[in-house]
Amino acid sequence: MKLTLPLNRLFQFLILAIVLNSCSPEDDGIYFDDAITVTVQHSKLELEILELVNNHRSSIGKNGLSKLDVISFVASTHTKYMAEIKEVNHDNFPERHTKLVNNAQAKSVGENVAYGYSSAQSVVDAWIKSDQHKKILESDKFTHFGISTKSDNEGRLYFTQIFIKK
């Protein structure tokens, strides 16, 4: 029994390393622990949200933001957490901030979260109508962003969008 547990954990680590090291047509050049390249397959909804945010920024004379997979990966951990506890929040933001400072060379980090919206347009519109969310979404200090969406077991969508300055 004592030999099985360490072998099982080693196997789990190897599977995780293989999944995180898979190739992608978009390599953002950001690495965790100098060994694991982070790649994210964005959903159609997530890509639409990123496009709508950049379209909005362009419409008010702001520069577009560049998508980084490492940001979406960090966002996904929080989105999964919110969907699991069925609560929208910014819990553990300092940990996400630190991960992005250490692994994406972020100089500043901002975050918008939401839940219950059924389309990209509806969640982006809600963020734009909220003064606090709009301030982050329109900030000149950010250069890059990422997004994550997840459904809870009842089909309610949760969203985490993170912005950084490199």
C-alpha cells in the first residue's frame, strides 16, 4: 500500500505535466517554474468576450489588449472555484496577483467577475454599466488580458476576466 500511493501521485504529476506541456499554435512565451508552458483553449464565448472588450476599448480611443494564455489559466482556477461554491467573489485575489507577477511579469493586476449572464454581450454590457468594472475594463494601465467561463452543475455561467500590465 505504501508503494502504491507515491506511484499514483507520480502518475498524476506526469499526466498533469503532459497536459500542460501540449503544443498550441499560440505560444505566449509565458512559463511556470521554467518547465511548464501554459496553453489554454478558449471557448467561442470567451473569445467573443475578449473581442467585445477590445471593440469597446477601440470605440473610446483606447488601445486593444493582447490575450495571454497564462492569464486565462489563472482566471480559470478562480472561475472553477466560484462555480463550485455557487458564489461570485474575488476570494484569494492576492494569490492570483502573485502568480501573475511571478509568471507573467505583471506590474499591476485587475479583475472583473460575474455570474448568471447567458451571452458575451450581456456580461460585457454589465461590466460597462458598473463604474468599478468599467474603470478596470477601460484602464490605460493594462496591456494584456485573459478570460475564463465555467458553468455550475445547474448551467449558470461564471466569469473571471483578469487584466495585467507588463
